[in-house]
Amino acid sequence: MACDLSELESRYLNACMKQEVLPNSFILSSLLKVKHQKLQLGHCCLEIFIDQLICSDLPPLIDALSGSSLSDIDAVDLYQKSSNISLDGEYVLSLLNAINRKLRIVDLMDWSFWKDILRDICQNGTPCCILNLCFSPIRKLNLTGKFMQLHTLNLDFSVHLTSFHVSCFNNMPNLMQLSMCETRVANLWTTSASLSKLHSLVELRFQSCLCCYDTGPCSTAREREIANACEKCRSWKLHHQSHAALPSVTNENSFLQSIQLNSIDGASVDEYSNDDSFRNNKLHRSVTGSSEEYGLELSSGVRSTSGWPEISNDNCAELDGHTNSGITEIQSENTFSHTGPSPESASIQLLEEVCSRRINVLERMDSTSRAADATLGEIHNHVSHTGCINKDSNDMINLGSVTRTSDIGPRKHVSHHPSPICFEKYYREFMISSLPHLKVLDNIPIKNVEKDKAAIIFKNYYEYRPYNRQQKESVTSILKRRELQAAPWHSFRTKKQYHRESQHSFSRSLSAAKVSSSVRPHLHPLSNFRGGLGGDIKSFRPRQFEYHPTNPSLMVFGTLDGELVVINHESEKLIGYLPSVEALHSILGLCWLKKHPSKLISGSDNGSLRMYDVSRMPSTVTDRYGSTDASIHSFDEFEQLTSVHVNSTDEYFLASGFSKHVALYDITTGRRLQIFKDLHNEHINVVKFAHHSPTLFATASFDKRIRMWDLRQGTSRPCYTACNSKGNVMVCFSPDDQYLLSSAVDNEVKQLLAIDGRLHMSFNIASVGNAQNYTRSYYMNGRDYIISGSCEENVVRICCAQTGRRLRDVMLEGRGSRSSMFVQSLRGDPFRDFHMSVLAAYWHPFTKSEIIKVDLLQSDECTEEDSHPRPQQTSSVMGG
């Protein structure tokens, strides 16, 4: 064998001579090391460090490694130790292809230098067993190639990574270990659905234990078990010394009682990621960079210059509270029987030495933890008083890397480099329930007791399938049962199996079957319409929108520039268009008339109020304002308007704005009938009529109150008042007027009984600690589900209106790392189950917003995201 390896060395030297290149001393050293390995161990592995090479070194090395010359080498590992490189990516790709099936480890430190290599690996795969993609610029992971031998994948510190393509993990049958610490992965549903394809996955990590380099269970857990056992032995020894009346017992016992140790068996402690006080202070990293147009989505951004943290053995800490670094008092008198035999002096001395060493280690660990707690205490107090941290600040503090354990009850263990998904409530239980083959999560072993607890929590707080369907059903099976029920010869047993809950049971069953087939709904933007001069495509900046109440295909939206646009959102054709009147004023209030389907009310932020007839509006984009044709009434202005709403009989409409007053208008005559003054103590953001009663309306104010009014009783006093803990942004009636849905600042969403304002359901959506996080919620599928979104977040939450269980979170992902998106407004489609539209805006120098249609019945897994310019934030508090 040695001679064969010498032949490999000769091949390399000959290739260097042939290409007139000096042999690289590092390569020769690696080849020499391989020969020693073969002689001593019988197993040899060739290590290549590409940062020790220059471009001229690669051709002879590739020539030497090509063909059958690797037959006597068991494995080849490719490393990068520093960012000081001067190699061409094409040479490195050729080197990988030359090594081919002998490749075992690919560990390149900074993939921003190797985008070509990264793209090739993702598309074509690699035969390696361990693939380290730390600090990669990938934004949406698309590992579509074959990775048949891969068992370990590391994606840590890929700060642009947000999601996965549908076929990402299809060709990884042997992947057992996956790490994604400090990425931007946030969605529980899409992430668990992608990872469920990895049937061999047993170790997963989204946050790391400080003392753990890999995904396996934390080794300090065993250390703590030993320390606990030693401490029990120590207390046992002290107990028997006390019976011998030794003078040192009192002082030593007092010292021991000041030390607290908890057993690792206390597995019922909640994880830190479920604690609201910590989760509310999470910070989203601000990352820069732009995407490139490849089959793989990449971002070129600034990465952290540090790799894994330097770790001292004295500072080891575990994760998430399955063991406690906190201390419980030792009850030595309860540990052993008073009548037990005394140990021999040699055994006592040995136990004392072992326990002393363990206690010293624990004391040093505890002092380090207290110092970290003191530092974080100042940060936590600052965040708690300010309520938020400016997202534009350059001095970002990574609270995600350390937990202030003193705020979470018993002392818990510290996690590091968490991804945003870790801050989701019940994150750990969700992942354990969704991935039943998982054995270790975030360096914490998963025990059977925890699996049982996770299953209970998942059942209580989540709906795996719509309408709480327990079994996955296909559309054909539902249709078959429908036919059997309609047939006169069906059996009683068949009828009992298909119980008709309501007249909508059949359609709900079909919808549930379709939604359960995919967790990646189809997202389609409505922003560009063909209808300009010469058939040009016109792009708008929507600010408010409404579905038509009787025509399923129509939608109206008003723009930031004061334009009024009516579209067919199914065919995406322009139906009607009116340019802004005089100065540009954003349209904030829109409402269709119900008995006159071609008419609508429009209100602008300058207070102007008009009623238009869509049938008279031009169907092309024009600079000419057609007010003489389309405008029916111009109503008295309502200053600083934010909301308008028409009653169920089309007789009246109400207007509210940045004031404590509400104005009532007569639609038929065009007159303002009355101004109801001082209905609240602060400005009224939204006013809504009931769907069926023409005189009942509700108001939502920033004085934290929701009030119900009846025009027949006047406005001297409300029918009732309901209170929230924060300012109210939104209120609306359920389609049957049985409930009121209120939305206050920072995700405080509640459902009230419309008859008396009593609380029916609190949806317990986690807040982000930002007083500017304005939340809006509406009903979907009649009154079955609610959808909720906030202007500081890029997620739409879907919850069951009757149980509060979360069905799905829909993430709105912009293209490129600078396209931070937030939800400005949203509406459920009144005609289609599990359809909605979201008004999304962006942080970007170029202002542009767009309406995104969301179809939960159709999968978007196989489609690429559309590319759009990304705008900055516009006003988000005004109106609904």
C-alpha cells in the first residue's frame, strides 16, 4: 500500500514538472501524512486545505488525483481554515469532481467566495458525508441534487436563509444531523413540512448549547447527573459526621445549604423559548445584500467574522431547562436513614475529593452565569422601559444569544445563536410533534415523557388540519361518502360515519382536504395592470382595498397617490380608473354599497368624501379626471379621515378619523346629518356598521375601548363598552353579527360577544414589544377562522375563531435580503374558502406596496417567487 501511495506522490511531482510548477509543500505534507496513516492504522484520509493553495497548485493536484490513483485512499476531506484565499472557483469545482466518490467532508468557511461551487453542489449534489455550509449566502435553500451519502449538514450562521424549496430534502435519505443556528428560518409549518421528508433525521438544531460543537446531546447533562450523585454522597457523609459530634459540621453544613443543586430528572421545566418576557425582547437582525438570479437564490452580504465561539470548560451551560443550573437546598436529613452504617474512612475521603472538584466546577459555572445575568439585566430593563428597539439602529444587541434567566423563574440554561423560529411559542413541542423520529433537538435529548407532553400541547394550541380534522382525507374519498349518503341503499353505519354537522359540512370537508395537502399556499401579487395609454402596463401603489360584497371577481383599491382603481382580480383586468383630484391625497376609506353594486364611497386623508358609479368610470388609465361622469355625490368633508362604512340598507354611512367624533351621512341626499361628538377619549381609528342591523355600529379607539352604539338610542351613552390593555386599531362584526373581532396594538386580538361585549376568545398571539406594531384582524370562511397581521411583522396568522387554535402562519417573503416586508392590511375573500388578500409594504428606498392574493388551497411549492421593486414603509396606523 505504501508503495501505491508513493506512486500518488510521484504522480503529483510528475504533474508539477510537466506543468512547470513548483510542488506545494502543504500537499506533500498531506501525502506524507496519508502514508503514515496507512502504515499505522490501515485507514488513510487525505486532507486538503484550499487556503494553502494558489491557482497554479490546482492543475497538477487535479491531474494526480484523477483516474484510479485514489483507489488506495479511503477518504478525502476538503477544508478552508481562513478567508485569505486566491483561488478560482472553477478550479475548486474541478478538484471536487476529480475526488468524486472519495470525498468525505466539504468544509469551506465562507461560501460568499464560492457561489459558483455552492450553486453546483445544490443543483448536482455531492457524494460527501459531511457538508458544512456555514455562512452561506443562500436565501432560499434548494438542494435538489443527489446527496445519497450525506449524513451531516451544517447551515449555521447563514443569516440570509429564510425558507426551503419543496424539493430541497428529497434526495437525502441518510441525513441524520442538521444544524441551522442563527439563520432567519421562522415559520414552524413550512419548516416542519420540509424536514418531515428527512426520515433518517434524528438530531436537529436551531439554537446551540454553548459547550456543544455538533448537534448531539449535551455532554454536560451527564456531568450534572454525576455532580448531583456526588453531592448526595457528600451530604450523606456530613450527616454521619454530625452524629459523631464533629465540631466542623455546623460551618460546613451552612456552606452546603447555600449551594443549590437540581436533579436532571426535573424534566417538567418549560423551555425559555416559551417565556413571554424573553420572547418579546427578540431582535431581528438587519442584514444587507442582494439576490442573484440563479436557480439557487443567493445574497451577497456581510457575515460575522467569527466562527464558533471559544468555549471554556468552566463556562459550559445547557439549553432550555430540561436540566437546571439553579440550586435547591440540600435536605441531608432526608437523604439517608439515621440508622444506616457509617462508610469507611477511605471511601469517605475519596468521595470528598470527587465532590469537592465537582462543587468547584459548579461554583465557577454559577459565578459566570450570574455575571451574564447582571449584564443582561441592564439590557432587559432598558428594553422593558422603552418597549422596542429602533430597527434602524446600527448598535444592534443580540438578545437572542443569551437569556436573562433570572426573569424566567428557576435558573435555566443558556442557548446561543437562536434562529427566529426558536422564539415562537411552543416551538419545541411543535417540532417534537411534527417530527416523531427526532431524538435530539437543540442539544437536548427528547424523552418519551416530553413527547407525550408535546402531543397534548399541540392538540390544545394547534390545528393540524382545518376544522380540527383528525384524519387526512382525499377529495375522492369525501365525494364517495357524499354519494353514499345520497344513495337510498346506503347503510346506517355509513350514515353514522359521515355525520352532517351543517349545510356547509361538505364544502368544509373539501376545503380541509385541500388545505392539508400543502403548507405553502400560493401567493400572487396584484400590482401591474394592462390598461395604460397604448396598452402599457401600469403599476400602482395601493393603500386601501375592499372585495365587492356581491360580485366575486371585483375588487377596488385606493392608492397612496389618490387614484381609485377597480379591477377584476381573477382576470387581472382594469375595470375602472380615476386619477387623483388636485393635490395628491391617499385614499384611506373605501366601502361598496350592497343594494347598488356599481356604487361605492371613497374617503381621502384630506377629508374629502365622494360616492362614485363604477359603470361610469373609464376602463383605461388616463390623466383626465372624469368627475362629471363617475362622481354622484360630494359630501361635506371630515377632517383627518381614516375610515368609512355603509350600513346594511345603503341609507347611511359613517366616517371617523383622527378625532373623538363620528359623522353620519345620508347617502340618498348627500347631506351630513349629524356629528356624534366625544364618543371616546382618544381618536377613533375605525367605525363599523353591523352586517344585518342598519342602526347598530361599533367604534374602536386608541383609548383602549371598543363601544357598541345604536342610532335609535342616540349616542348619549353606548350600549356597552369593552376594554383592551392597548390602543385599538380595528374592530369588525362576524358575518352573522354574533361576534365582534377587536385588534389592539401589538397582536392583542380578542373575540367578543356582540350582544353584550363579553370576552369569548383571546387568541394569545405573542407580542413583539413594539408600541408601533399596529394589528388588524378579519374573519375568513364566514366566522370560522380569523386572519391577523401586524405592520411590524411579515406573517399572517390563521386561527380558529371558536377554539383559538392556530391553523397556519403564512410568511410573506420578499425577494432579496433588503426586502423586509410587513402586513399593512388584509381581508378574507367573502366568496372563497381559505382565500384572502394582503396589502404588503416594504422597507426600501423606493416606495411601493402591493396587494398579494393568498390561496391556501393551491400549493406554491413548485413556483419561483416573482421579482418586484421593494418599497419603504408608509403610514400604517390609519384606518382598517
